[in-house]
Amino acid sequence: MSASTGGKSRVSPKRKRLLEELGEALPQLDEQGLAFLLNQAHVLIHNLQVEKINRELAELEKKNQAARQAIAAGPVPPVRIEESDNRKTFFLTIGRARKALALDEVKRLVRICYAAESKSAALRQLYTVLSRERGDILADARIAGPSSPLIESLFHALREKYHLEDR
């Protein structure tokens, strides 16, 4: 609207003409017309402020989205498996989730890691078993599919910590 140059404000010719016309029209309006015009001016000013805030919010959301993507693309948190003293309960830390697993559940996951034809097949099977039987783990760890880096980290953690007896 107005630009500042060297400390002096410059008014565009169109704005100057509109202000002159408005100044000439104001004395011709009665109180009701002036009140209406003032109310409309307040509405227009409010709308401009809302538009400015919405633009700032959109810019902030873009920055936040970029930050979230950078975090998501960052290093995958490690998967940890801890055993209880009696080795009947196992604690799986995966992503931001910490879950308890029974011995049979861990054995099944370990078997999948060794029995699958390929690593990608094992990842799909791990995801499938967890989605059927332990959807809570997938939900709490925010794992959306078998291609999640957390599923691969689980695969590696299981293979590093456990071995099949016949191998």
C-alpha cells in the first residue's frame, strides 16, 4: 500500500485519487451512512489482518512440515529387546513404543527372520504377524507397512540377539 523511501512515505496515484474522492464524499453522508462506512472499514481491516495471519500460519506450517520430514528421514531409533530374569517375558522397545512380549511371540518372530526365503519376505511376514496378532505394537510405534525402517531394525535386532538351535 505505502512504501517507504528515505524516511518519506510515497502514496500511489490511484490511492491518492481514491482518498480525495472519499474525502469529497464523506460530508455528503448522514450519520447512518458514516456509521455504515466506518463499520465496513473495520470489516475490511479485520479481513486484511486475518489474511496476514493465515499467510503467516501457512508459512509456519510449511516450515513445520519440512522439519517433520527431516526428523522422519533422520536416523531410525534402534530396536532393543530385553529379557526378564525368568526369560518368560521380553520387553521390545521399537520406535517410541515399549511393549511386553511372551516367549512364544519372540520365538515366532525369530523363526520368521530365519525361515523366510529373503530378507524382504521376512520383513513382510514380520509385519503381517504383528498386524494380525499385535496391532498395538504397530500402532504405538507408528509403523505403517512392511517397508518401515523399524521393521527392518526389528529384523536385525532379532537376528543379532537370537539364533535358531539348528543353525
